[in-house]
Amino acid sequence: MSAIQIQGLRKEYGRVVAVEEVSFSVEPGELVALIGHNGAGKSTTIKVLTGQLLPTKGSVHIAGVDVLKNPGEARTKLGYVPEDPRLYDYLTCREFLELVASLRGHTGIDEALTLAGLGEDADRLIREYSQGMRRRTALAAAVLGKPPVLVLDEAINGLDPPSANRVKAGLRALCDGGAAVLLSTHVLDTVERLADRVVMLAHGRVVADERVSEIGEEGLERLFLERIGASLEQSP
């Protein structure tokens, strides 16, 4: 059973088609990068996957649970970091994680703090945190209880190199333990060094679904430019 299964996804905003016939899956133990140009449909796809938007057509499953029919159950299988996480500024990081753990029925706060590299700063108010530390706080909350699926929207962007390396190692360890990670990012270097597969969107469609190890010496950037260019030529 796939950890994430998206089939025939379409989302319309009035006359605008944001996502058109998107289909891909993520298997347990796999880290898949979702990339594309601005307006390619990445954010819309993630918002449908996480239950924030209803699709116009198509199906979405998380760990075998239909997100549209059983959104509450699907959320219990999911850890999610949005592009702009909203946190409680007047709680400490530890207090925030304790709140999240109590709501979701999970434990593992110390482990989550270690993965995010926040152990020494866990008892500071979140309002004192830098943007990178706030992003790591959101990541720590997402991994509480080791959900089988993680969806990360630009979650590594803006981290300093030591923090980014720690988070990448933590994500790799989670995948090695059987978790599935879908990472939306525009940092191609991160994709090449971290991801198992890359799914590329252009103008609401999947234009590439490749294993990173098979992309070849010309690299991901060239593939990206070629596929986006071809998509532009085909678009009306």
C-alpha cells in the first residue's frame, strides 16, 4: 500500500485550472521531492493532500485512508509543515510541543527536539526565535509520534547549513524507519542530495517522475529547464 496516492487530481478556481490530471504516489521509506515553477500547482496539490482544499475531481489517499471521505482519520496519519507556519509566540517551544502532543495523543517530545536541533533552546519563548528556529519548531511538532507520512512545504528553506544538515539527517532516518516524506522545495541542490525521487509539475501537470539516481550527469537543473520549456511550448 502506498503511503501517499494521488490519482487524477484536478482543481479549478472558476475558469482557472490550477491542477490538471495530477497522479503520483509515495511509498513507505521513500523521500520524494515535489518541484516546479511558480504557479505550477505544488501548493494546490499539497493543500488538497492535507485536506485544506476540496478537489474538483480525483482521489487522494494517505496511508490507505481517503482524505475526502475520512479527513479526520487521514490527519492522524500525517505530519505537516506549511510554508508559513503559525505558532504560539508566548509559549516556549517545549510548551508548544506539549500542547500538540496532548491534542494528538503523541509522545516523543525530546526526540522531536533533537531532530530539529532545538534542545538547548526548548525553554525560550517562541517569540524570541529566528525564522529558521520557528520553522524547526513546526517540524518538531510534525514529527511527534512518528506519523507514517510527512508533508513538508518548503520546510528546509531558510535554515542555516548546520541546522539544514541536522534536519536532512533526521528526515533520512525517519525514511529508513519506514516513514514516507513528500518535500516541496525549489532548492534543486537539496533535491539531488536528499531525495529518492523527484516529481516535477508544470502548468498543473506532472512533466517528470524520475529517480534521482537515474537523472544522469547533466543533472536536475537541466532536466527542469528542458521539461518546463517543453511544457511552455505545448501550453495554449
